[in-house]
Amino acid sequence: MTNPAAALTTVAEIREIDRRAIAALDGDPHTLMVRAAEAAFRRLRARWPESRRIVVLCGSGNNGGDGYVLARLARAAGLEAHVVRATDAEMRTPEARRARDDYLAAGGSEQGAGNATLAADVAVDALLGVGLTRAPEAAYETLIEAANAAHAPILALDVPSGLDADTGETPGACIRATATVAFIAYKRGHATGRADDVCGALALEPLGVDAALIAAVAPAASRCDRRALASASTPRARTAHKGDFGHVLVVGGDHGYGGAALLASGAAARAGAGLVSLATRAEHVAPSLTARPEVMARAVETTHELESMIVRASVVAIGPGLGQLAWGRRLLAAALDSGRALVLDADALNLLATAPRQLPPGTIVTPHPGEAARLLGVDTRAIERDRYAAAAALARRFRCIAVLKGAGTIVSDGERYAVGPPGNPALATGGSGDVLTGVVAALCAQHFEPFDAARFGVAVHAEAGARVARHGERGTLASDVVDALVAALAP
């Protein structure tokens, strides 16, 4: 992994990295705890320089130990700081006990949660940290809800308490942080699920841990954001021609559903495919020529007519507006039997769910959670409970590249995971998924391997959405995102 800041670790992986980092510090875990607290305190002072009164919410584990060290540092800096303990339980590790003892020895005060005041300029969440896989216990839940109800901004240490660091789920009460400082590496739970709602501004503090230690553990998941687009955005040769960049065929647009196919084909053109064709119902040909005369739109009623278009295509993107009637079923069967690279979306996935079959190698599927649930025979809640597991299950069941859309879109081949940028409400509009389908197909046509086409496509789509959102998150149209793709792909 060339960029350690892109790594997304599981709890098991970060614990192994911790173990190796502590070994490199002559086996002293307290040194790492102090570094974490120092880094978090610097972040606190930089973000809230006028703050004078700090309340630190501490649990009984090492996250609580980080909090005690931070409270001691705050007092040493002349701030008014005190600790609120979630429970009376003894600190669980020697380094956490040392942190508490040092704080009390320096004159620090602590209160129990039952009689505590949370009035402060800033609250620090050092309650639970990583490792939580269930709803917080009652004492923690009460303190979390009280902190959320108070008026102070909240700085969360490592992860907001209540957030599952592996999945991004919140199985119960969860701190709604204003900012979160992650230690050593980002966790998978920082990147998807409820993370955007509860983490606030997210920052990484490596704590002086050698990047080689992270690379040695080799996390299977990583972020794919604007910085990762260099491979998709390299300048083209001055002698390039359209034949160098592939031919995308979009198939869809049954009666009354032409818009989805028009968006997908327009996105494929804007995302750099050399040629784009559209196979659709006759009534959608004229609107396509009006909206995107660059797209070669043809009326298709029979599989023979579609096959004559498929033979000229590099990639077939099928599903937007396809419908689930006989016309769509026939065209999907022809596409699946064609031997061409495929991107399946929307009704192609709904049809696949009703009649599962093995997909050609390298096929990319782009379901939203509801479509993923139908493909896996579960409910949507099961998908959202662990989006990483769901994406991997799709990839393994259908031997494909799965793009599980949503806040923190996940791309998986069953072993690796690439996670898109944070969610963007500007993309929460009808047709944005069709745009993503066109982008991914265009990158496939430009000779990216399927996994790379999917992860770069997710990043390009998000970047285009972010550019559109600069003008406002309400009222954005999917066609606005299509037109922002050129700038999003600029080197």
C-alpha cells in the first residue's frame, strides 16, 4: 500500500499494528497512549483555541486512559479540565491505570456519571474506542445521550463511542462527534455506514508509527478518493484517437423509463469513452439525439438487433430503465451470453435476483442496498449491518466485482475492498446511480481492470458530485453530475 493514510484497518489489524508498534517502543504501551493524548490535545487546541473548560468522558479501557492523559495535559496547559467516569469499574489495563493515577496525582478531579455536569467549552469522548460490537451498556448509553444533548462540541478519540469500528454500524446510542481524531490508521468503520453522521470532521494522527508496520499487516481495505485518481486522470497522448478509448454500449430504457439509459450513456461519453451507443426503445431515440447527439442511439426490439450492436462494443452496461418485462429479460440474456465485459445495474440486477446465474468473469455489479438484499436473499437491514460483508458476499456468490452503493460506497472482489469518499447529499437524487454505471463502463472501455474501473469510477463520480455540491446540495440533478465529470477527471 503506497499511501498509509488510505489504509482502512479492522479492529484485529489495528491491534496487531499496536502490538508491533509497542514492541518497537521497547514494550512500553504507555508511550503510545501519551502520544495519542498529545496529538488529540493539539487537535483540540487548534480547532477550539478559545476553549477554557474541558470535560473528558472516560471509560475503563485504554480509550479512557487516553482521556485521562489528555485531561492531565489540559490542566498542565492552564485549562480547567475534569473527568467524568462512566462507571466505577477499575481501569482494565496497567497503562490505563497509570494514566488515571498520574492525572489524580497531578491534582485532577473526577466525577461519577450520575452527578456530573457536562457544561464545558469542549467535551472529549474517551468512553469506548474500538472493539464495540453491540449496543453500549446502560451506564455508557446514559452518558452518551447526555453528551449529545449538551451544547458543547465533542472531540472523539479514535472512534465515536457507539460506532462499530469494523462495520460503521451504530447498534445503539452513539456519540455524535463534531470531530474525530483517528490514531495510527483509519478504521473500516470510519468510512461507511453511519460514520458520516457521527464522526464529524475526521483526521488522522499516525503517532510516529512507521508506515512499514501498517504495510506489513497489509489491510485488505483502503480508501479511493481524489488523490487516488491519478491513475484514471493521466494526460492522453497527443496522437490519441477515439478508437483508443473503447466503445460502450448502454442497454436500457423500456417504455416510460428512457431517462435512466440517457443518463448512463451521457455519463459514459463524459467519462471518456471513445464511442458510446445506446440500445433502447424507439421512442427514446429522438430524445437521446437531442440531449446527447454524440451517443449513437438505436431502436432495439429483438435480440438479433442487440447482438449486431454488441459485436462492435468493448463493454456493455445494461440495466438502467431496462424494466423487468419480456423485452428486458431477452436483452439481458443476450448481454450475459455475449462474451463482452459487462456492467450490471438496476433492473438487470432485479432480474438476476429472480433467476440467479453465474456471471462472466470480470463482470461489475452496482447495486444499492435494496438490490443487494434481493440478490443475497436477505433484508436491507442485514446489508446495512455490515456493508463490507455484504459486498464481499455479492462478489463471491456471483464471482464478480461488487459495487455496493451508499454512504461510503464499497467495491469488493471478495478479498479486497476499496471505499469511496464520504457521502454527499448532492448525489441523493434520482439517476445518480445510472451516472455511476456509465462512468464505470467508460473506464472499463479505457482498459482499466474491472476492480480498478469500479473503484476509480466511484471516486470520479463522488468528485463530480462534490463539485456540483459547491453550488448547493438541494435541487441537484443527475445531469448536473454528468456535466461535472470532465472537470472531475482532469489530471
